[in-house]
Amino acid sequence: ALDGVLARLRRKKALILQGPPGVGKTFVARRLAFALMGERDERRVATVQFHPSYGYEDFVQGFRPSRTGLERRDGVLHQFARLAINDPGRDWFFIIDEINRGNLAKIFGELLMLIESDKRGPEHAIPLTYSEGPEERFYLPKNLYFIGTMNTADRSLAMVDYALRRRFAFVTVEPAVDSPEFALWMKKRGASEALVARIRRNVGELNAVIEKERDLGPGFRVGHSFFCPQEGDRPDESWYREVIAGEVQPLLEEYFDSGERVRKLVAAVSYTHLTLPTTPYV
């Protein structure tokens, strides 16, 4: 599966990792970058996070106040692309977290065309919005790769702009609480067999309820990273209940209008196993 994802990224040069909250999309994005470059070189990976007020001037180029008035400044992508251009023998990776939270047409502007893998290189250079003349041109190099992440449970967001969607390949990252790797990882960090089995059973059944819900579906399931203990955490009973109360319950409160249903779901997933019917509420 990894080889297929890397081949897709290598071919398209632009990839979006989509999935429910807590599946480790940003973590996977960085690991894909390191896997494709064949080493862990943090200098060749840049990360930004899109948000509603993020704009073209932040990303590509624009005018900013200075002590003497306004001066043109290059945005984070423009600066990073120059680094990649000056190092053509190695691959560089630009990670965009929460890519669907920004106004994509506004942020990318004329660079929508240059993202395409067959529009890379100086032969496809174009003037930018704030170029001083037609002779001042910009291009994206062939060794620059884009990796975006997209939370499929964010209902406040419009669909990704179709023009951008055509330029990215998509990979869905699934919750992995039932995977052998998750169980082994948890046990190495001190979790008991009983706790691991409980997490896998309870979260799996909770996700089955969410997936069958009419207004939710697979994109709203609970990811495994909610249950990955941080440095210094002791994965025991009290830790598990705190994760449910402090992280999973607020998520369920966003999903369900019924406070009573949230209470029952939280009680079921906290203590034994889900006994609620999986039939969606109407």
C-alpha cells in the first residue's frame, strides 16, 4: 500500500491525505516525504496550515507595511520553491495542513496551473500578480512535491475547489485501532492486553454507530491517534477515561444533537462495550 501511495505522489507531485479526525494525517504526510526522499531531512520539508483568513499574499507574494511604506515580499511557498530550484538534485516537500479550510482559488491564484506535474520547470514560467513586468516570471520546479491534509468531518467547509481537486491525487487514511500495529505499539508503551482489547472493541463499535448515522458516515469516525499516549502518559484505566471525557466526548457533542444520546455513547465506550442499537436515529 505504501509503495502505491508513493508512486501516486511521485507521478502527480501533489497528494491530499483525507480522513476522519485523529487518524494521523499530518504525521503520515511527513513520513511520506521522508520515505520518498530516502532520508529524514527536516530542512527540505515545510509545513503551513490554511485557515479562512490565509491569503495569496501570505502564500505566494504581496505587499506588506515597512518603515518606509509598502514593500513587496515573497510568501512562504515562493521562498521554499526558490530553495528547491537551487537544489535540483534532491526532492523538496511542501505540506499544507487543513488544506480545505482556506479559500483555495484565492490562496493559489495563478499557481493552480503550475501545480500540475506537466507544467513544472522554467519553460512554463508565468508572471505573478505582483510581478513588475512580463519579463519577471515564476515557476514551480520538478523536484517540489505538495502534500495536503483534509479532515473529512469538518462540516463547515465547502468541497475542495474542483480546479484544485483535478491537480491532486487523493488517499484516504483510515482509523487503525483494529490493526496489529496499533496493538503492538500500545503494548510497547505499557498498555495492558485488556486495555488494548477494550479500546479496539469499544472504539470499533462506536465507529460502527457513527458510520451508520444518516447525517454522519465513515468520514466522521474516531481515529486511533486519540488513543496514542504522549510522552510521560501512563496508558491505564484513568488515562483511557480521561481521553474519552476530554477528547472523544466533545467530538461526539459536535456530531449529535441529542445530549442524552451522547451521554449513553460516552458511558458505553468508557466502561464496558456499546450496548446501544446501531440503527441510526431519525
